[in-house]
Amino acid sequence: MRKAWVAGLWAIASLIVVFLITLPISLQAHLIAGCIVVLAMIVLKTFGPPVGIFRMIALALGTAIVLRYVYWRTTSTLPPITELGNFTIGFMLYIGEMYSVFMLFLSLFVVSSPMPERKAPPIPEGEVPKVDIFVPSYNEDPDLLASTLSAALSIDYPVDRFTVWLLDDGGTDQKCEQDDSVKALEAQKRRVELQRICDGLGCRYLTRARNEHAKAGNLNNGLKHSDGDLVAVFDADHAPTRDFLKQTVGYFLEQENLFLVQTPHFFINPDPLERNLNTFDFMPSENEMFYGIIQRGLDKWDSAFFCGSAALVNRKALAETNGFQGITITEDAETALELHSRGWHSIYVDRPLVAGLQPETFASFIGQRSRWAQGMMQILRFHVPPLKRGLSLQQRLCYMSSTLFWLFPYPRLMFLISPLFYLFFSLEIFNASGAEFFAYTTTYMLVNLLMQNYLYGRYRWPWISELYEYIQAIYLLPALISVLINPRKPTFNVTAKGETLDEGHVSEIGRPFFIIFAVLIVALLVTIWRLLTEPFNADVIIVVGAWNLLNILIAGCALGVVSERRNRRRAHRVDLMRRCDLIINDVSYPATIDDGSLGGARVRPNANVTMPELDRGQPALLRFKPLAANIPIDTLPFTIRNADRDADGLLIGGEFAPDQPLHYRLISDLIFANSDQWKKFQESRRKNPGVLRGTVFFIRVSLFQTGRGLSYLVQLHKLWRERHRRALLEPAKRG
């Protein structure tokens, strides 16, 4: 009975879709059909379950309107080819739109019914695989590496069945013996320092003769010197939680031909957009959409791919490909593509089991994204995933989606500049009346927004994707053109992490965004002028002007993104709530560690405890029970920096003062041990505001960030800060 009911619903939906696509080209009919579909999608989303048949029907109805728009754009709106100027710009815009529609359909295939959350299978006693844990490094800070290595050493797994390796590419023989004596000395000191840390922690240090094939070569050198059944890979700034191996190893015991278990990259600091827009605490991060929904969708089609870190890989599979692939600068996805084509399988576990760091500055952010984009274009050029032998049809489509996505700079910039050709030069970018364009485009955009909200609502808010694409497009487009012309040109560059900003300023690569914003404002003035002087073209001018106004909102918000807020904190705080003893002058005071970071913590003495007078810089000790049983100490040097009172009592802030490698074990046990805290924080941000509220939120943020960005350009924020500082000092002077 249920099957017949479902089949009937599908039959009705299919008939409606065919009817909507084949409607005669009539503006009135299209408006009525579009309104019906929008209303139906809203009703289905409001009253239907988030997954299942009603979701699929809503997406099918939306697809019908999108196809109607494609049919109209293709058959009725392209300028005549005889009008070369109009046709060239119009056709370039059309190509950008068709790319966007194609990627929408690929997304529908990938994520319309993503894999549900998996439950880790148990690891039977006597069948515990041996694991090598690789932490590849190049130029990262030794303290950061010590924290990551310490977290890896504290993983809850039989101690005789795993080995932690630091793979140091910054202290190779080539680096230590280079002609530049200053850099050679730095590399030699680095090697000695990291060897000391590894010896003190109890892990293995490994370097090599030459820096060949970048990260892939470094990992392959690790494979040559190790013999574990499985290989875990963590970037230097990706500290694993204690349950990482328990959540991942069991899958390899269930599936013999499994080559990969990938987990999300979870970050404890905001990226430049989140930090400068101040949205990190309540809005999903950029990576949430990929790791929260897209990887789950890829997993459904056995196409979840290796992301370079936070993953467990089968050594037997790597033996078939002579290790990690190194033709491109994205060795992770390239390796996954090759192994998928050889019949190996992958699994994605949607649980945050690492805590990592994102680039702090906008320039570093763009550098990282440029490497990703160029690497995926290299994969497209060298391996051609749609034609790759050994892949299933579903895998071909999934890899097409993952690689072609990085072509987004072209359509994003075309959507930005196309209205300007009409407003400034009167070029007809489309051949339709203003009423037709408004009707078709409005229904298409509304349906598109609803479909995106259906697919990614809890993971990406309305218009945020457009903002992320815009801030990257200006710099990624030249990078993509470069690699398409010369695919062997890009080189692997390590992304800077843990940067600080002593003063707020406009990013060193932010000036083009202010120029573009100025041009769009001029275009707005031209729109008003043409409305006054060309009333006979008012319908088209209003539509194109509204398009330009939308671009102004996105471009204005981008001004806030490239206006770097001051950030003097190298490490970022997380909630802890761990019992401890604060020891001052050999006297122990019971307390709770409220929150902390890699640099320090805030400690709250128990309510019935009377504390002595505290001085800034006063040495103390912090004693707590580590979660990992193999940590032989429980006391950490602590330097008091401040003591304040809040509604709950005294709160003491201080810095960790590690003076031996084992102290980093305690810090990592305190900060990184528990994956539940990352899951809880992740879920707290996964809220869907809906299309209407999300749009209102974006407009408010855009207007505010436009003003903030312009104030940074003329440095008004520094004048305000100085005035505020003087206002605070004035009462003290009078006193």
C-alpha cells in the first residue's frame, strides 16, 4: 500500500514537471506556474519532513522552473549574432548562467539524499590493526607541532599498536646544507629543536634528504620507514581527539577493500570572513557545507575523497599506487581519484575528530583557496574524471562536481560586470523586455534560493555562498587561467596559521574591492540618470539597476571582509569545565578550569575557597587529572595574568608556562581530548534561518559592513579608538 502511495505521488509530480516545462512561452502562465511552485515548495518545507519523498517532490518542482528558465534564456533572450558587441557579452553571461544551472543539477544528484550519520563498528580484541600516525610539517611553529603530536600520543588506543611520526620537511638535508647560511642555520636549529621535542614526548622524528614532491613526497618517505597496517594523517595544526581511532579503525575490519575513512576538518578559530564579520559564534562556517552535507552526499555514491588530513588510509591500497600521488598540488583528492578508479572504496564519518586552525588573514585565506582551485584544475587537466577508466557513472558525476565547482570565479564575475555593460555602454546583454526578464529571473532566483535552502539550509545561510565566491573570484580567476594554460606551473605552498594582527587595517590585497564598489556606486548613479532621461526604457533600466543594487550589497559586505579586525590572540578559547587544583606558594586551592586555549586558561576557585592576594606575573601550578592514562604527570606550570570578578565569583586568568615536552601532553589533553565539545559547538551553529530571515540578515550585515569597510579605508576606526581610549582615561586623570 505504501509503495503504491509513493508511486502515485511520484507519478503526479512527474506529470506536473512535464506540464510546467512544456507550457507555452507566456509571461502570465509562467508567473502563475512560478508562484504555484514557490508556494508548494514553502508548504512542503514547512510541513513535510526534512528528508524523504516530500523533499524530493519539492526539488523536482523547483527543477521544473529552473528548466523553464533555461528554455526561455536559450530560445528567446540571446542577442542576434550579427550584433557582435551585444552577442559577445550576452553569450558570455549565458555561459556563466548555464554553468550555474549545470552545477545546481550536479549538486542535486550529489546531496539530494545524503548518507545518514554512521555508527562506528567495534574493534574486536585480538584484531587491533597497527597504525602509523603521520604529522607532516614544513615551517610550522614548534609549540604548535608539540601540541598536535601530544594530542596524537594521547589517542585512546593500545599503546603498542600505534606510532606517532613527525615528518619534518623543514629540516631536510637540502634545507640544512643550502647556500644561504642564515636559512641553513635556521633549518639546523629547527631540526635540533624538533628532535628534542619528539624525544621528550616519546614519538618518532623523521626527515629526508631532499624536498621532492612536496607533501606527497614527505608522506611517501614516511611510508618507507614505517610498517603499520593503517596510516592516519594529521596536518601540523590538526590536533586529534582521543577517540579518533576508535571512531574510524573498525570500518577497515568490516570492509577488506576500503582505502579511506575521512572525517571532517573542524576549526576552532574563525576564517577571515567570520572574524571580520563577527559571525563565528552563531553562523555555520564555510567548510560546514562541504563537510556537513556534500561529503555525506559523496559518501552515498562511494565518492567521499581524501582531504589531506583527519583521515585513516589503508597501506595495502597505497601500495597499489606507489604511495600518495604527487602530480598535482592537491595530492589528497588525486590519490582518492586513483584508488576509486582501481575499485577501492571510501567512507565518510561525520563527526569532528580533529580541531584545526584556519588562515587568520585574508591574504593567507586567498593563498590557500588558490592552491585548492589550481590543484583541482590540475586533476581536471591530467586525469579528466568524467572519462577516467574504472569509475562508476555516479563517481564520474561526483568528481565532476568536485572539480568543476572551482570554475565559479567566471560566472561570479560575469554576474558582477554584466549590468555595467548595459548601464555604461547600452549593450543589450539580453533580448527581452524588462517585464519578461523580471518575471523569469525572479521566479528562477526564488526557486533557486528555496532549493539551496532545502539542500544546505542548516549548513549555509542565504547569500553567504555568493559572498564567499565573490571575495575569492577576483584572485582565483587569474590563478585558474594560469593553470589551464600551464598545468605544471603551480607549486605547493604551506598556508600560514596562527597569525596575529596588532592593528585593524585594510588587507594588503583588499584595494580592488574598494575600486569595484566605487564603480558599482557610479553605475547606480547612472541608473538614476538614465531613468530620468530615458523613460521609454524604464522597465529594462529598473531591472538591470536592481541587479546592480544586489551586486552593491554583496560588494559592500566584502569591504567588511577585507577590513581586517585587530587580532592579538594567537590561540582561541574553548569551554572546558574541568576540575583542578590551583597551587600557589605550595598551597592547593580547589577550582574549575572554565575555558582555555593552547596559550592559557581561566580558572574559577570553588565558592567556599578564600584566595590570597594575587599579583600579575605570579608563578603557580595547575594540577588536574589527565584523561589519557599514558601521561605520567598531572601538574602544569601556570603564570597568573589577571583576576576579575563576575556574577559567579572570582575568575583567574593565566598563561601556561611549559618548560618540558611532557607539559604539552597536559595542555593537549585539556584542550583537544573530547570530541563531544566540538560536536556540541558545531550543532549550536547549525540553525536554518529560512530564505526570508536569512536575506534580511544579509542585508543588515551588508549595510553595516559597507560603512565599517569605508571607515577602515580612511582609517576612521583608529580615530574612534583613540577618542574612546582618551574618554576612558579622562576620569582617571580627574581622579
